[in-house]
Amino acid sequence: MTTTKSEKITYPRELSYIILFDFERSRSRIDILESMYLSKAKLSAHDRRFIKQLVSGSIRHLLYLDWIIGQLYHGKFSKLLNKTKTLLRLALYEIIYLDHIPEHATVNEYVSLAKKKVNPKQGALVNAILRNFFKQPSQFNPDKQIKEVTERISIKYSFPIWLVSRWMGQWGREKTEKLCAALNKEPEFDIII
């Protein structure tokens, strides 16, 4: 998924997709991948921050985003193309957590990206899934849908169920949930040395 020297990516969402998809495939360190791709791109400081926010937020909320996609996709989640999953994760993160961006703009951008990076059929699928999300966004609330406490906390805060189970055994439900919420807060700033 690397770009050639002549192919400079200047669109933040496209570059976010490339970074996140490369991370999913390679499991390289995300900070190294971001630095590598951002050094090759002609972007403003605002766009660079937006990319970092999209990528880190999508990773931070991965289990929750995948849980939503799994409910919206009419088929086996494991059969959904990884490229499409990556695009949907980014789009849903942007819709749910970045409320300063109009929803229709987000949908249009990711549908276009799906058509460009995957194929027109996947663009239509991304469009359908995102539009179905808007019909009942409150339906995707783990607090209302998941009865089992450990699973609910795991999905809601995107921590592995084994870790939530261990923490609950040590500290109980209330402290575990507070810890997960605190660890999931977006950092106020980045320090790069």
C-alpha cells in the first residue's frame, strides 16, 4: 500500500486510510507509519492533526467501531473486505466522535474513497452502511444492548475482554469502568522527540 515518489497524497482522509490499512496489514508501530507517510505528504499542520486524530481514534475505539459495523453489515463480519472495514472504521469514528464535521460530508468522502480504493460496489456498501447508521444511531449503545457486564465494558471502551475481566476481578465493575473511560480519553497534545 506504499505510494511512489511521484504520487503525493494530499487528502487527509485518503492518507488516514492508507496509514490505518498499512497498520492493519503490517502491525508496524503506528507512530513510525504515521511519520513515514506524513513526511512524504504536502499537508497543512491542521490536516496533519486531523490525520493523527482519525488514525489514533479509530485504533482506540476499534472494538466498538467493529461492533457497530458487525450489526450494520448483512453478512459475516469476517467476510467483509479489510479495505472496506478500514474505511468504515474511519467514517464511523469521524461521525461519532468528531461532531464539528457535517455527516453528509463524511459519507460523501468515504463513499468516494471506497470507489477509488476498492471498487464501486464497495462504495455503494459503505454508503448503505453509513446511511443505516444514521437511521437509528441510539441503537448502537452497548449500555442498552449488551447485558453481560464484562462484554459491555469491553465493547463500549474497546478493551480486550480478557483484560476487562482481569480488572473487574481486581477492582470491581465501577473502578474498571472508570479506568477504561480515563484511558480512552483523547490526549490533549502530542510530543514527538
